Amino acid sequence: MGFLQTFLPANDRYAALLLYGMVFSTCFNGYDAGIMTVILADPQFTKYYAVNATRQGLLLRFLGRQRVEHIGFAQLCIGGPLASLVGRLWALRISITVMIIGVIIQVVPNTYGVLILGRLVTGLGFGCVYIATNLYVAECAPRSLRGSFVGTVFQFGYQLGTFIAFWSGYGMSFHTSPFSIAWRVSNVIQIPISFMFILLSFWYPESPRWLL
């Protein structure tokens, strides 16, 4: 009872349950970041794109400092204005759709340059999802849970997505035929997660701060 009372207080139980559902939005982000570290070790992937030290270093930059800068740019120039213009929930839906487009670009038969383009598009959506999620949680969380929710919802969803990514990548590592399918399937698994959240979001009320 003590645990439920802490994380699902009687007076704010409905709001708390809604915000726990926001974990799915950040789960998509965590999966995307985690699966690339697995894919880079996949022999099918490295052979398909002829990944050498230079190409691997470029991809790792998009997972490291360059990705952080890209996300920061998206948050500053696109994420905030988009959330103010169309609302927090529609900003989330649009941003996740952009990430889905980025994933599709990555998994269709393509060249190395198209793969990088897909990573850029996905990173753009990632940054916008990050800011819209935190805005919505901060503005809608019950006062008694606001401080813990702002950090916990995003981090828990992100780590959950990473956890799922590592295990899905491990499972697909045993797939050898047809060739060059394992890393594509591992990457595309994140799309159902994103669609799940988009559908779920239509049961969410818009942030009252944006409606004012």
C-alpha cells in the first residue's frame, strides 16, 4: 500500500497513470540509441556497408558528441517552437513520425550516405521528442509527483528502450539467412513501439498550460 500510495496517490491516480504512459515516447528514443551500438557489431551490417575504421568512427560520432549537438539544435530551433505552435501532444506525434521516417530511410536497401541521412532525420526527431515529453510531464504532473516525474519518466523509458534494444539485437544475431536481414529487423522493431504511443496519445488531454 505504501508503494502504491507514493507512486499512485489516491487524489491524482488518473493523472499519474497517464504520465506513466509517457514512458513509451522515451522508450522509442532509448531503443534507437541502443540498437545502433548493437548493429555496429553485426557482421552483416559491416559487410553490407563495407564499414571500415573511418565509417565506423563517423557513425559513432552520430551516437556521441555529434548526436548531442544535433539533438540540442533540434530542441533549440524546432522542438520548443513546435510544441508552442501545435501543442505538446501534437509535437510529440509529429516528432515521433519524423523518427519513424528516419528509421525507414535506414533500413531500406541504400548506400552509406543514405544511412547517414537516416541517422540525421532520426536525431532531429529525437531532440523534439525529448523537449515535448519533458514539457508535457512537467506541466501535467500532480504537484506531489512533479519533481520525480520530470526526471524519472524520461530516464526510465530511455533505459527500458535500451534494454529492449540490446536483447532484440542479441536475438537477431543468431539469424544468418537471408543475408542482411538481422540488423534491419532489429532496427525496425522500434516502429511498433512508436505507433503504440501515437495511438495511446489520443486518450491524453492536452497540457492545460498550452491551452491557456
